[in-house]
Amino acid sequence: MSPERPLLVATDVDGTLIDRHERIPEANRAVIADLVSDGATFVLATGRPPRWLSQVVEQLPVAPLAVCANGAVIMDTASGEYLSTRLLDADALQAIDEVLRDRLPGSGIAAERLGTDAADPQFVASPDYEHAWIHPEHLEVGHSEVLSQPVLKLLARVPGMPSADMVAALRGELSDLADVTYSTTDGLIEFAARGVTKASALVEVAAGLGRTGDGWPGAAPPPGAVPRTVAFGTVPRTVAFGDMPNDLEMLRWADHGVAMGNAIPAVHAVADEITLSNDEAGLAHVLRRWWN
């Protein structure tokens, strides 16, 4: 692989890799094929659970590693194997629920579970939970049953209330207990175990690739190494793409964080670069700088 190209490319899926019709633009597919052929690592980093990835992977020229559920799972999409999982435990769920009842009364809740046993439901929701996505399949259970076992992520829904306002209503009361984020502005927030983000999972991916100490963000440099600074025009080791608040930590982690043209302002504010929209294959527009 050329030293003049990035080693790892990580991308969000919805609003980033795929267009509004949930298709991967041909320009994105082509550049992904080129970077993988060149020896770079391509990683999906999404809020989607593992069960929602097949329709994305089948459009790609490679079955990549995937960071799912905002970092709670690292999955080999070729085999379906879970390489790493980080669960939010039942005690934390109960504490989160108490704060939700106080700060966001009337919110419906749902849980994305690990679901390693085919007989276990992977997504359960309370009777008052209203979906924000076009994926309505779930098992309706009692409120307390949603909280009864460890989960990949807990979701809270208040239709009609902006997601940012939901986070603000919590007033940081859960900061020592869980990480809270959102991937849609439409009244839905998501909780993961404390410290679990797309960025934390990508640090683990990089370590598993044997690149620790070789310039990866979050890795200790080798003794005597000269600190490496990354500026526009130099070759970043890692490039990441995103559009929503659940991408913020990942964009900060990467040597070069890219916000989509359709990203919300908070994401534009932290990015090193703003590219074209997802409908305009903004990912390919940036990556062709190195794979042309």
C-alpha cells in the first residue's frame, strides 16, 4: 500500500454512505473497491444494529468490519461473528428509566438486545413507544420487561420533541452512567454503556489491526517518536465520515473528520472538512483525492 494514502476509512451509513433511497451511489462503491484493493481498511460505523446491516453490505464490493449500535458491537460482516460487545446493564437501565420518568414523562422506551439465541427477541418496546424509523418490527412488552436484561442500547422516544431538546432535558444527570446520543432529530435518543461510542470501537478496531503505536489516534506512540500533526494537505492515517451527533466522537478521533453537506450544524462545526451531500456521493468526492 502507498504511504501517501490513508490506512483506515470509517463511515457512517444513513445520511452518509447511502443516499435518501438507501442505495450506495456507484461512485462510493467504486472508490471503496479501489481503497480495499490498495490494502486500506474500510469500516462501517453506524447506529444501526447488526440485524439492519445486510441490506447495506450486499451493495458493497467487500464485506467489511462493522461498528454497530453506536459502538456497542464490532462485527465481521463476512461471517456474522461478533468480535466485541459492550452492554448496558440492568442496573444502569433502571437508573436511566428513573431519570426519564422525571425529566421526560410519557416517553416510550425500547431496547436493542444482543439476540445471540434465535429464540430471543432482538428488539423489544413498551406499549407507548412509537417508531421513528421505517422498520416497525418489534416485540411489544411491558415497560419493566424492556429494562429486565442487559442491552446494546436503550432508546427513548417523544414524538414531536426535537432530539436535542430531549438530551437537554436530561441536564447531564446520566453522564456518569451512560453515553447518550441521537442519529435523528425526530424525537429519539439512544443510550449506551458509559464510554461506548463509535470512536471507542474504532480504537479497538485499530488495535486489532496491529497498528497501535503507528500513528493511530488514541494509540501510544513508540519511544522516541516525533509527534505527528495532521493538517489539510497532508496524508491522514484515518479518515471518517458522518452527519449526526452520534458521529461527533468518531470525527474528532480521526486524523481527518469529514462532515457531509447534509450534516447538522453541530457536526459541521467539529469537522476538518465539509463535503457534498450523501445524495451527491460526498464520500467518493473526498476519497478520490487519494484513490484517483
